[in-house]
Amino acid sequence: MNRWKAAGGAGRHVDDALWTRFRAIQDNFFNRRSEVFTAQDEEFQGNLVAKTDLLAKAEAEILPVKDVAAARTAYRDFVQAFNAIGRVPSDHVRAVDARVRAIESAIDEADKREWARTDPQTRARAQETVNLFSAQIDKLKDQLAKAETKGDKSQISKTTASIATYQIWLDQAQQTLDDLNA
């Protein structure tokens, strides 16, 4: 079409005849191309059904991810079978690919959570936090005992409140540590 436009005019009578011939060739090309794409889409429709069924099976088997290693193995097997099926109609490619990426993302997220849970440095920091809060509570209990001996009601009140606050923090830190050790 660009070459047609670049060629310039040849006179009204000749241009009309040439345009009619050119348009017929162009229409023939686009009709045949449309027939090929329609035939491909019909062929690819069967692939879409097969891939959709395989996706549903993979989603049921893998999601939610409970065992990362087993999920990765199942995902690898799924991708091999999925790719072997072939192409799908172009208007369904994005939706199908999005479902595949969702499975992969779920596995990656589970892997990250597992690493965060089993990371030795994370456990060590959680244990240090529990130890720190426990030590602070012990110090505060000593201060409370001294305040009670003196009969200092203001100090008793402040120290009791501090102990309660640190105990809440200790309970949360201990829960985190327990979760990491589970």
C-alpha cells in the first residue's frame, strides 16, 4: 500500500482501473489470510481446551503451596506438558499465560516465606530479641522489688506498667520465634 501511494497518479481513467485491480488483489490476500487465521484458531481451540484442563489440574495440585520442593517438581512437569500442547488462539494467550504466571508466583512466594522462616540469621535475631526482653523484665522485677521494699508507690506503678509492656513484647517475640522453629 505504501509503494502504491509512493508511485503517484497516472491519470484519472488509468488510476481507477489500476485501483480496481489492486483492490481485488488486496481483498484476495486479506481473505486468504483471514481463512488461514480462522483455520489456525480452530486448530488452536483444541489446544486451548487441553491447556485449560491442564491448568485446572495444576492449580488444584499445586495451589496453595504447602511443600515448595514438591510444588516446583509438579510445576516443572506441568510446564513440559503445557508447552508440548502447542499454541492457543491469540485472543486467549494473555489469560492463559496469566494463570501460568500465577502458579509460578505462588511457588516463588512460598519459597521466600520458607527461606525467611528457616533462615538461621532470622532465628538468631528472634532469639536475641526474646533474650533481650527477658533480661529487661528481670531487671524491672528487681527494680519493682526494691520499690516495694521502699514503699515507693509511684515507682511501683511505673515499674509494673513497664513490666506489662515488656511482657507483651516478649510474648510477641516468643511467638515469632516459635513460628520460626515450627
